[in-house]
Amino acid sequence: MILAKAPSIYQLTRPPGIIFDFDGVLVDSLEFHLAAWNQATLQIFQKPIKNPNQLKGMSTRAIAGLISKQFGQQKLAKDLARLKTDKLIEVADKIPLLHGVKSFLEQCHARALPMAIGSNSSKHFVQAVVNLQNLPIQIILGFEDAPKQKPHPDIYLACALAMRIPRDQWAALPVFEDSCHGLEAAKKAQMLPIGVATLHPRELLLEKGAQAVVDHLGQVNLVLD
């Protein structure tokens, strides 16, 4: 597979399949996540989040553990994560797709290209948005589906297995990621990390291992012929 750059366009040639992170790659959801965390934290601990900016790029499980530890009640981490997910699902119909997502996914689907989502968010939340937006992706894995979250490669290894991609093709399997943890996970899975510059500048994504960087999926040109 070749990933080359043309003026503002990346050529993605004959991939065996495609793996997507969700938040910051397919949907513009950061503010919804932060609001849901704050609502859940207020309900359980009667206090707001101390430093919401430190939560960016972390998994649901990790954030719930961090917040619960800050309030000295780590045993409530699972309850916090569950409540946060419920709050997020309540506003799933308001979460917008990022530019170019719908047309790119439909193009992949029309060509019968295997696709999967591997997210550090809850599978239930991701599935809710996918259903509401009618996105043509059948394989959806969340933090519940991997023993360890990104930067561990478990979620992406599970995606490749679910798509039935032969192991000798994993090095050519593109993983679209907006976070440094996600890029590290794709590298550890020995796949092809591609950065999406919605959370971090492209220079940082390249430094963290992205083999190419796009601003959005509308800049990706899929070539299967």
C-alpha cells in the first residue's frame, strides 16, 4: 500500500481494510465528553472536575479512575464511567460528524472495504452515534472490548481480527487517529498510523509516529483500482 501526498490530498491505495478511532476522527465530540464528565462528577461527588483539560486524549476507564482518585473514592470509578456514558448517550443526536466523514465512509462501503472503529470511549456511546448517523460500519469496539486501553495495541489488534485481515497484511492496515496515545497504539500493533489534526498540530502527530497527517477524511482519496 502507498500513502502519498498531493496538494491537500492523500492517496490511500489498496488498503486491506481501514480502522478508525472515533472521537476527533469521525465525530466532533470533545465538548460533549467534557460536559458529560462534569455532569456525572457533580452528580456523584457534588463537585465539578478540577482540571478538565487534563482529560483530553485519555480513555473513559482512565478518566473515571483519575477523577475518583482525586476525590478519594476510587471504588466509585465504575459508577462514574457508567453515568458519564449515560449522559453522553442522551445527547448523541447532537454530536456532529467531522468534515468529509460521511462521503468517505460511503465510498469505502460501496467498494466493500472492511472497516472498524476502535475507540477508548464506551462501545454503547459509539454505537448510538453510528446508528443515529447511519454510518456504514459494522465492527465497533470500545474500551469494554480490550483488556488494556490505548496506548496499548489491544483494541486495534482486536479490530484487525474482527475484520479478518490476514496478519501478513497488518503492516498495510491504516489506522486513523487524532491522539498521541492512539498513534502509539497503532505503532505497537505494527499497523500504519495516520494522524488526523483535530486535537494536536500535525507536527506533533508526525513526531509521535504518524506516517501522514490529514486535517479531515475529506482529504483522503481512496484508490482501489
